[in-house]
Amino acid sequence: MRIVIAVLLMLFVASCSHTRTSEEAYAEGFYLESINLLAVDIEEKGATKFKQNDANHLRDLVNKVMLKYETDLSNFKSTDFDNRAMTYDKLLEMRSRLSNRFYSQELSFFLDKYTSSKLQENIAKIYYEKGNLIVGKNGESYKNKAELYRKGLDIYNYKDIEKLYKLYNTKYIQTTARELYNAAKLYAKQGDYQAAAIHFENVIGVYKPLGKYKDSEKLAKYYDNLYITKSAKKTYSNTSDYMRKSKVRVHCRSSECENFLGGVTGQYNYAEQDSNADVYIDISSSVDYSDRDGSVTNESKTERDQKFNVKIETLKNKLTLTTDIRASGLINYSNSFKIEKTSSQINYSYSGDVPSGYYDHSEGNLKDQYQLSNEARSEQESELGNEFSKIFSEIERL
């Protein structure tokens, strides 16, 4: 019984210590891993122990993998852009792994046929062709075209790809700004001042690379003020009992709340004229949005003799809503508060001889400016309620 256990234990240890071979990887369809495993084995032996059999074995494997990818490319439809680009990318990665090694001269049939420049050109050409097929008709389509041209340009400056990227990126900015501007106008007409203000703010952000778009900055502030006025009405209704008791006349000197005060003057002791007021209230707010704190890092990793790369893209944004409120006259009160809303997302993408268990994924949730602004506005309304309560408490004590 002890002998049987000992034998089983030896077999278990042997299986755990098994080193994955190039042949196993190739048989499973992991062709780049197969090449890497054989190259690592040759490199560990060194140039002095590099024999003709090793050279033949390496040439054989590289030729088989090269032909495999060439067959794939010939079978792909011309419109199968993603698979074509992926295959050329594999050839490029394969070339990078095998070039500038002591055995590279044995692989001249592959390295001379597929230069880095030519492979990069082929990949850029695919993005170029894919971008050309998209019909530009709105902001989203112009954005997709521009992104494809940019991806190609990042790899190789193919034909007029740089010119096309600039052209359609500009069209995307102009069209999106116009669409957002028109949407903002519609929201304003419908009385949704918050949405109108946010859309005008988005116009400002989108169009910033090209300058200023029409009167979007002026309108963003104007409708932001109207939204505060609308919110103030709700808050004032919760504290109206203070004004019923008070004989103090209140006047708002800024557009942020004067519309509200004018609407209830007959019911409460509000002053329509500046000169008749005992207490003056001023409210203003501003929005600052930033999405330029992201980063991109590239890391090379090795696991189980497999070399692969991981691209880590960190996206961050922050919206800060600053509100100033001041009361003067018979009382003196002022305060300023900031509401900050942030979001982030980390994207992980893998390339190369990626081990099983690794896959492209994202962590977190990057919210857009509209979502962050909605969250900030909700908190602002609550904070304004506290501020008005303090002001009316002061008035009640007069």
C-alpha cells in the first residue's frame, strides 16, 4: 500500500513540474506562444549551443505559423477589417519577437518579407478603408470615422490619413456642438432649464479645441441661473411661514432669484423695487468640468513562459459646482459651498501571448458630464434649502 501511494505521489509531482512545450502550444492553436516557447528555449541555451537542428526546427515553426496567418488573410473577406487587422498585428508581434536575435539570420525568409514598416502600413490601411466606408451624417458617425483614422495614424501615416483625421474630427466637433446647441434650445423652450444649461455647458466643452461656439457660454450661465431660480421656488415654499410673520421687505438683485420673488410679491412682503427693500439676496453659481486627468500605461509581463502586454487606460473626470449666496441690508449673511462629483474607469486590454484567464475588461463606471451635473444639482438644491432657512431665520429674529 505504501508503495502504491509513493508511486502516485511521484506521478503527481512529475505532472506538477511538467514544462509546457512549443509543440503543445502549437497543437492547441496558440501559435505565438509556440514560437515564444521555442525562442526562449534557444535563447537560454545561448548562441554557442545553437545547432543546425535548432535552426531547422525554428525555421520550420516560423514558416508554418507564417503560412497559417497568410491563409487566414486570404480567406478573410475584404470587409472583415477587425480580423485582418488582428492577423497583421500578430505578424507584427511575431516579427518583433524574432528580430535582432543571434538566430535572426536564419529567419530572413520571414523577416525580409514582413518588415515592421510594411506591416504597420497594412494595419493603418485597414483602419483607413474602414473609416472610408462610414457615411458621415451626424456627430456620432463623424466621431467614428475620426477615431478609425486616428487609430491608423497612431500606427502609420498612410496616404492622407492625417488630413482625414483632422477633417472628420473637426466635423465631429462642429456637428456635435450644433446638435447639442439645438437640443439645449429645445430644452429651454420646454422649460427644462437644468438640461438646457448642461447641454450648453457640453457645447462649450466639445467645441473648446476650436474656440467658442456662438453664445453658448452666455446661455449656459443664463439657464443655469433660471434653474437656480426654479429650485429656489421650491425651497422658498418650505420657508414661506417666516415671511408671513415678518414685515421685512426682501428684494433679489440678481437674475438667479428675482423671477421667483416677483411671482410671490403679492402674497408676501417682497419689495419689487431695489430702493424699497430692507434685505437684499444675491445668488450665483459656476460649473467647472475636467476630464484630462487620465493616463495610459503599458506593461510587459511573463507568466508560465508566456510573454504578453497589458495596456491600462485610466479615465477620470470631475465636476465642481460652486454656489455663492449673500444677504445684505438689515442682515449680513454670506456663504459659498462647493459640490464635487467624480467618476473613474480603468480599462485593461491584453495583447501578445496572453495566458488563459486574462481578458479585456473594465473596472468602475465613467459617468458623463450630464450625469455628474444632475447629481451635483440635486445636492445643490438641498444645500440651498439649508441656506435659505438660515437667512429666513435671521429675518424672523429682526
